[in-house]
Amino acid sequence: MKVGIAGIPITCKGGSLEAIKCLKNLGLDSIELQFVRGVKMSEELALKIAQQNFIVSSHAPYYINLASLEKDIVEKSKDYIKKSLIITNIANGYVTAIHSGYRTIDTYERIKKNYIELLEFRSQYNIKTMLGPESRGKIKGFGSFEELMKLYNDIEIMPVFDFAHMHATNEFDFTKKDEYYRFFNLSNLDYYHIHFSEIEYGPAGEKRHLNLEEKYEPNYKFLVDVIVELGIKANIIIETPDLEISAQKLKQYYLKRRS
């Protein structure tokens, strides 16, 4: 099991390259490059990141809706994803997390069709980075556990499972250890890209992410316990406000459980 963070450590100065050096010093294993407000990283910097011998992934821009009824929005969304894939691939990143969109008409088929087009682009340009549709944070979003698993079984994608999101949308109760067993038994992947934080939520879904041990929703210790017990292979990306502080907390608990 590997542990990293989304973005730049709060205790480090500089950009992504400096962040990787800082994370190594902190004993962490990976970074998820944040392109959430646009893909602004140069190919030159991405190439330098690829040379760092570090586990890399990325997150595509937030303003994506592959289910939109407006063609212009869909085309712009695909363009954001393509740019993310290109730079992530140069950085030797293995997956790009994507918020797929919001429910419209024939949502699943619309989104599947657009991912198939993106897979063709990926193949055409020999991009190794996987498309990573992510768990929805809001009830109205696309990306329920069942939808991600159906997409995974239909086409070549790598689901990105956000445990805080799945907890906030009431798909799983991750305050209970048995629910982690249920999740891994139902998904049964060879490798997992996981987003993790605690979360404040309401009837519509997530409100804001919280640091580990604020309320144990979800419970990170149960996640680690089950990963160790089942021998799960995973990269856990921490998305808490305190980033590396919570990441180190989870990593230390993992090392203690594994010993």
C-alpha cells in the first residue's frame, strides 16, 4: 500500500517538483498532480517529474460534464481531459482522476460514448495514463459505485474510488469495518487508486473535506486494517485540508499494522 497527497504539501514551498522532494523526505510515496483549475504544467516540467522515481497520478479540471446536452460543453470537457492525459503521460503518471459530470438524459450511455472517444485518442497517441472516472460527491453527480463498476466492466477505465464521497452519498457506511470488506469484495480489482479524507455531508452529499480523526467518517483505521488483512494493492491519495499531516498519520498506522 502506498500513501500520498493531492497537490502541494502545506509545509513545503515551491511547485510540483519541490513537492515531490518534500514528500520523499516526509516518508510518503506518491503525488496526485492537481490540474483542477486548468492544465498549466509545461511538458518540460512534466518530463522532470517523470525522472524523480516517484508514483504520479493527476486530477483533471473540475469543470467537466461529459453528460451535458450541449455539444460545446462536451467538446470542451473532452479537451480538458485530453490535455490532462498528455501532460500526465509525460510525467509518467498512471491515471488521471475525472469528475465525469451530472445527470441529464441517458446519462450512462452519453458518458460511456465520450469515454470511448477518449480511449481512441489515448490509443492514437500511445498514452499509457489510464482514464479514471471518480466517485460522485453529490447525489446528482455521475459516479455511483454501481456506475463505476459497470463502466469498468464495459470499457478500459480505472475507477477512482473516493471513500468520503461514497460515505457522503450513503452508498456505504464507512464507520463500520464490515463495509470495507463489502466494498473490496464487490469491486475485486487488482489495484486501487483511492481518494481518502473524512467528510462533512448532508442530504445532497458532500459539504467539505475534514482532517483525519476529526470525526472518523470514514474511519481510516478500518480501511487500513482491511487492506492489510486482505492484501489489497492500493495507492491512497489524501485529500484532507492538512494534506501531509493526515497522510503521515495514515502511513504510520499502516506501518504499525503491517509489522
